[in-house]
Amino acid sequence: MEKGSVLIPRPKPLRPHNDPLHIIKTRKATHKRPATIAGPMVRYSKLPFRQVCRQYDTDIVYTPMILAREFVRNPHARLADFSTNSSDSPLMVQVGTNNVMDLLKFVEMVAPYCDGIGINCGCPIKEQVREGIGCALIYNRELLCSMVKAVKEKYGDLVRLETKIRIHEDWDQTVKLCRDLCSAGVDWITIHGRTKNTRSSHTANFEAIRYVVDRIRDKQVPVVANGDCLQSEDVQKIAEITGADGVMAVRGVLSNPALFSGFKTCPWSCVEWFWYYTLEFGGLPYQLLQHHLYCMLENMEVPRNLIKELMDVKGTAELLDWFGDHFELKRYGEPGFATCVDIPWKNQ
């Protein structure tokens, strides 16, 4: 196992087991299920968490969104934003950008070390939208399609390129956008079943995704459905309603990285894997380590008083001791490591 981030160029063209497009197109035939995808999460889709997801039937994993303008101009941003190694595959790097020049430079720098690049056209954060990034792009069809076309004309099948969009209030606008993206050469489209202004507390609109899927089927470009995949049973349900080739989970896998393996709640093994990868790779800010463990333990319904204790711990070494005080936390290599489903309480 490699320690930390090791940037080793990947073989091109991609081999089938590393090729996200091949996986999305074939999973229904080979595995009798849609392709399973852990979507991009601001701050949280770092290397240790991605590797945990891979232990539990996650086919494809994304990085957090990386801003192209900062990445191509600032070496410090590159060190902070992008980490990977040869076992971190299939890996999609999501980029936030609003122009062809920055995108092409970003692709040149990142593509050798990942398996595909996704353009973020779905982030509704006002600051990003004001910059013409994220959701702004679904209302700037010509610019978005020109970015896709520029990348595909330069790299062809050597670079897999995805766009992650939201639906419009007028679904036919979404159909038009998707058909134009297909003509521009996009490899697949991820559709989040909410509009720019729909809150996450409102149910995702899977009928809208189905409407689009049915009207671009002749383009033979796969679609991934995103939104409200919170439980293991949601995967097949969403695929059946939408007709999508893949299903993306975000909030669901944050609380339960084993969601795609059919676990209704986070198994203890996820905690042990997460501790292992965090300590093995290093570089994860303490607040992220703490919050990941908070999400997992809360999903396991650990008592609130212990959750509060966890959040009061101030450092990694102290937190590791806290886990050792309350649970039978096994280390990598010990008999029974990452095999336990139920919480192994200590002195209980």
C-alpha cells in the first residue's frame, strides 16, 4: 500500500476495469445493478474516505470540486486540493471552471493521474454561480458545450469527460442541454433531480430525470441519476424509476460508506478502515477526520452523550485514545480487523 499521495501516470488508453465509461455502460449486464458512484463532496471526498468507499462495492469515486483557476496558477492550491495514488481508481476529478483556457490547462495537468474529469454544473452556492461556475453553466449552454468540445477534440477517448448538471424548471431546456452536450462529445451526463433553487430538504424529482433519459436515448450517452440515494434500497429504486445507467450517492455515503454493499447502517468495519487509511496516508485535517467519524457513529446510533464527547476531543492522538477507551478498535493486520458489523463496545 502506498503511503500518502503518489502521483504516478496511469496507462492510457484506460483499461476496462479503470474506465468509468466502460463501467457505467456494462454494470447492469455484468452485475445486475446500476453502476455505483460516490459523488463529489466539498472537503470530504479526500483520499482516505475514497478508499473506504472502494471497500464496499463503490465502482467510481470523485474528488471534491477543484477550482481550475486557482489550481493552474497556484502550486500551493495543487498540493492542497489533489492527492491520489495508484490504488485510488477509478477516480474522477471534478473541476469548477467558467472558460475553455483554464479547463484545457487543468485537464493537461490532472488527466495523467486520474481516470476522468467531471465539470461541475450543479453547485448552487451563490458565490460560485456569480463567477459563472456550477449551476450557472446550465443556463450558459453554448459555453458549457464549447468547453466539452474543446477537451474532446484535443484528447478524444484518452480523457473521459462528464458533466454533472441540475434540471431546469422547464424540463425541455434540460433535454436541449443534454442533447447538445452529447453532440459536443461528452462521455456521460450526471443529472441531479433538483433545480438550482430546490432545497435538499425537498424530494429529488426522479420523473424529471426519466423525462430527459427517454429523450436522449438515441444519443447512446449514459446517464447517472443523483439525489436522495440515502439507503441501500434506494439504489435499485432510483435506477428503475429514472432508467439511468448509474446511481450517485453523496450524503448517503458520507454517513454510511458501505451503503452500496447493502448495509442499512454504517458497519463498524468502516470506522476501522477509515482510521487505517487516515493514519496510513496522512494529510487529513483533524476537523475532517473528526467529522467523518461523527457522521459514521451518528448513523450507527451511538448515544448522543458519546457523540458530544467525540466532538469535544481536540486532536488526533487524543481521539484515538478516546476510541480505545470506548471500543475494541482493531489495527490493520490484527485478527478480525474490519470484519465487525456491530459496534464492539468495550466493558459492555
